[in-house]
Amino acid sequence: MDFSERPDEAQFRTEVRAWLSETLPTLQWPEPPELEDKVPFWRPYQTALFEAGYAGLTWPQEYGGQGLDERMSSIFSEESAHAGAPERLNTIGEDFAGPTIAHFGTAEQKEKYLRRILTGEDIWCQLFSEPESGSDLASLRTKAVKVDGGWRITGQKIWTSRAQLAAHAILLARTGGGERHRGITYFLLPMDSEGVTVRPLEHMLGEAEFNEVFLDNVFLPDSAVVGEVDGGWKVTMGTLAFERVAIATGRVNTVKEIRNLVDDVRSRTDADGNPLGADPHVRRSVADLWGRVHLHQAISQRVISGASGGEPPGEATSIGKLFFCPLVEDLADFGLSLEPLNDQFDLEDEVAAVGTGGLAAAEHEAGPQDQGHRHWLRLANQARGTAIAGGSTYIQRNIVAERILGMPKK
Amino acid sequence: MEWKFSEEQEAYAEALQDWLSGAVDSEKLRGWFDSGDASAFAETFARDWAGVGIPEEDGGQGGGLVELALTAEHLARVDAPSAAWLATTLAVPALAGRPAEVEEAVGGQTVALLASADRIPSAAVPLQGGANGLTGSVARVLAGDTAVRFVVPVAGAHGLELHVVDAGQESVRVTPRRLLDRSRTLADVTLDGAASQRLDVDAVSVLEAISRRAAVLVAADTLGASQTMLDLAVDYAKQRQQFGVFIGSFQAVKHAAASIMVAVEAARSAVYYTAASVDSDQPEAALHAAAAKAQITAEGTRSADTALTMHGAIGYTWEHDLQLYYKRAKLNEGLFGSPGAWNDHIADVLLLTAGDQATPRLLGAGASV
């Protein structure tokens, strides 16, 4: 147990902090709030990251990455969060697809795809879930039929985040060699292929973040297969393993959020003009959330230390998401509750109240550091999505009980 | 930050666990608890292990709060009687510069802080000093029944002082109290003109240090007790059959077990992170300690209830060992301050504004947001 930073870590932190303070003001702020408008804002930043040597921090150097460990990467994330860096739009590419291709892909696939992920040229999406295959991924039905020189793919995918922005996808389809997980193959799909249709789905706040994707007799060459034909499940498990550290430590910097919340409480009064920080319920709620963030911070550091030491994911990794998701929900809900009923207005109504051409425009005006009501509202809803994505809370509990505690499947 | 035990710490935990598995079992525990006398265990434990976590220059074997937390966790995992060890470990920092007394303490002569165990040690109510010795009563003193010395907070003419009082004096009256949890003991203590020696330490900062230690070590105790409750509940769910299947195959039971595991691993992460934070005097160490105590001990009692429900009626019996850990976790929630009390201190520091009257004394000047 050691709180001190290694000399290389301290130096890296200093360099990153200086680079962020130099680079962030050069971006075309404000950051657009809606996903589809974010790309032109984000792409120059990703390119700048690549050119400065801050893209793909944990990727091997031979593929354009930096070959650093998770501790260094977490220092970069911390500094980015504190400096208010733009949202990462290509998490699928950087965290899952890229490392999977680097580990399981052919030389040609690595050459073709990896560098463009880091430069910001290509955003990726993940075509795994289907209408009838959510938690039970191995029941997927999208079919790949062998044809001369490749495969013809037909089926439907759903809940595909960022498909409307993506240049490429990682795709699972049934090639039929065996039952369930024994008959699945892992493909790389250009999203502009003939027969691919993307239809955006609005999430519960009315914004199009995820999509339905229809595949109608789409041709993929043999060179699009990752790993063995019918051996896609093994590659999928690799992808999920790359995902685990990111999920366990969480994509939201809870330390930053609790600081925002404390600042919020300190600066506000209730309807009668009394300081909110004097309200006993508010005081204990803030303290309780602060305490939970402390525990989350400890879990994250344990996961990062384990991953940096090359250890296989352990108990802390498996519980990370179960601890993290309700914490973010409660942080955001409490932030919203500071102004009663504020969480209850329809977004359209909010637009009218803001009166300057819509919520998005209002957020433009508020600037990138806006930590007010809209911030908590988005976070509160996003957190619900996170609790479902990548294995819902109930599935996570089954996994903990069966794989870690060894409880019987049947 | 690196969250990782050193090789020495791993080896220490393993050796301690081995020793405890030989020294403690259900039958021995029940014998000690029924007779109300755990001194046989306390003495042998002190002889072999009590020096760990106490600096070598003070007569200990070295190591810090991480080692002490490992000790607390493993004692609780087997429900070992630990009042004497915990009380002495908390009080020893007050005896800085008095090697003979530290040596005796490490050798098994229990020292206890004369403060009510229902509150945060730094909020202890000091006795009034005077020319005729110390006079006053303090209820619910941890290990008050076996202590040979007390460290006593005293309101002196120029502020808070700490004194040491020999418990063998006629002017010291001790009334043992019986707890539901038999693994710890409390006593009401009355001094009636007791002779004392003033300790040459900064009383406020020593009590703050004791509070941080108490927070981490009680949280570590709950970690150990919760781990054992999880083990017991999972083992039971794997062998108990109803409706023709193991009850561990039901999702409701799996989810209950998973929720305890989340609590246990969150606690493990935070206990050792916090111990290292306190030991290395991080700027937010006092807040970390308060948060660990409030969160972990509150969650520990929820885990106890979940483990009880997983056991069904057998867990509700005297005969089954679950009740021992259940009671241990319940006591820990209130021991040295409730989660509400610790959260109030966190709020004092976080939400202090210029107009506030509150002074976050416990958390010290070094605490920052």
C-alpha cells in the first residue's frame, strides 16, 4: 500500500497537466451536448492526442500505442477529468475493438485498422446484441452463410451505441459449426457496406444515442474474420476481458462529481434563503455520498494496481460495476434533488424555459464547465443506461455468484 | 497509488491466520464466552502478536496501520476475543516516550482509553482534574474490565491533557457490563480521587490519531466478520436442498450472496487504502478514516442480515456460529461512533462556510476538501 507516485508517474502527470492546459483552450468550445454534433468537435482533439503521444496509452507501441501500464493511463484519465477534457467518443474502438484486433487479428487487419482508431479517423461500434439476444448473447441469430471468397450476413442488431457515427464494427454472427457459443464467428464490418441500414433509437431523454442495425445479405470477405471460423466466442471473451478494467473503474470520475456536488451545496440556499449546507438531511446525504466515492476510489486503485502488475482480474474487478453504477445514479439524483421538481421537467419544457433556442443552445452558452441541472439530468439518465449495458446488474450478480462464489448454475 | 500488500505483509497475514486457526475454534470460543473469561486467549495472543504494528523504537515489532488492520481483520474472521488487543492498540500512541509502559502493554498488560466506546474517541468527555486526584465516572469503556492502566482525558487548567492512571488503586472502581457480542467487553469505570501522572503529549492530536485508528480498525473488524458470514452463507447455500435443488441455485439467493460480496470487497479495498492514507498522512486521511468507518460498519450490519436470511431458521439459533459474527458486526456499527456521527464530521469539513459556527475538531487542521 503506497500513496507515493513513482518518478516516471509524477513526471508524466506534470507533462500531461501542462499539455492539457495548453491544448484544451485551442479547441472550438463549447462542446456540443448532443452526440451527433460532437464529432467535429472531438476529432481534432483526438488527432492532437495522437500527435502528442497520448492516444492508445496502454496499446503496444508497434501499433501506434504507448505501451504504458494502467497506472499511467489512470493518471491521464484523472488529469483529463480535472481539466475538463472532451468526452471520449471512440471508447469501443480504443478500449475493446482495437485491443482485440491487436491480440487476435491478422497482420493485414492490424495494419489496416489500428492506427486509424488512434488518429481519430475511424469510430467503431459493437454489433453484438440482438432483439432476442440481450443478456443471453450466445443465443444470437444473425446468420453468416459461406459464399465464394467470403460470407453473406443477414440479421438484426440492436442497442448499438454510436453506430450512426461509426466507420467500422465488430460483429458476431452464427456460422453454424455448432450449438450456441460453438457456432459463432467474429467479423470486422465496414459500416458503409452494401446492405447495412442504421436506424437511430431515441433513449428515454429523447436523444438518439443508440441504434438498430439491419444487415441484409451483406458481403464480407474471408479476410474480415478475426480468429477461427466458429471460434468467435473465444475472441469475444477477449473483448470482454479488455472491457473489464474500464468497467470496474467506471467511466465517470466520481471524485470530480462529488466535488461538484459539494460546491453546489455550499453555494446554494433553499427556498426560504437558508444555506443548504445547514440542512441536516443534506449534510448527512453529502457525507454519505462522499464516503461511497471514497470506497469507489479505493476499489479503482486496487483494480488498476492489479492490472498494472499483470494480474488476472480479481474480486475487485468483478464487483466494480455493481458498486459504481448505483453510486453514479445516487450522486446525480441527489444533485437534481437540490432544486425540487427540477428533474421532472420534460426536456422540451426545459427548452422553452431556457428560451434561447433549445437545451443544446443553452448548454452552449453555459460552456463546457456547466455543472448545473442539465449536467445532473444527463448523468442521472446515462447512469441507468450504464447499469444495463455490458451485462445488467442482475446478470452481474449471477456472474459474481456463479463464477467467483461457485454457486450452482442449476 | 499502489494498492498491493508487501511480501512481508502477505507473510504476516498468512502466519497469523495459521496461528489463529489453531488457537481458536467454535468450542473454545463458546467456553470463553460462557465463562466470561477470555484471558487465556488474550495472554497467548499478546505474547506472540501484540508487538506487530507498534514501532520498534517503542518496543514493538514494527509495521504500521496496514499490519494492525490485517490483525483486526483476521481476529474477527475467527471471532477471536479482541477487546484487550484493540483497547491497547488504540491507547499506545498516548504512551509515546514511556518505553517501559509500552513494553508491558505489548506484553499483555492491557491499557485502555478511559472514554465511552459509544462515541468517537476525540469526542471523549474529559474528567475534571484537581489537587485531590481524578474524580468522575465513564460508562462503557472498552476492555475496562481487564485494563491494568487507563489513559484518561482530563480538562486541565490550560486545556485538554492526557493522564495515565493505575487501575489497581482502591480509588478505581470497575463494573463489567455484559454485551450481546461476547467477543468484546465493556465496563463502567469510576475514579474517586485517583492518583495520576500527566503524559507529555499533545492531547488533542493524540486523541485525533486514536480516532483515526479506531475508525480503520473497527472497519477492518467488520471486514473480517463479513467475510466469514459470506463464507458461511455460501457454504450453506451449496449444501442445503429445498424443492429438490440446492438453494444456492435460486437467483434470489445468488443475488443476496453477491450483494454481501460487493460489500466485502469494497470494504477490503477501502480498509487497506485508508490505513495507508492515515499512515502516510495524506491530506484527506481523516476524512478517509471517517468514511471507511461510516460506510463499512453500516454495510456490515446489512450483510449480517442478508447472511441470516440466507441461512433460514438455523442461522437464528444459539447453536449456529452465524450469530457470533452477526452480533460482532452489529456492535461494530456503533463502536466508537455511529455512521451518523462520523458522517456529521465529514459534513462539518466539507460544508464548512465562513458563517458556520461548527469547528471540525476531530478531523484536525490538516483536513482539506
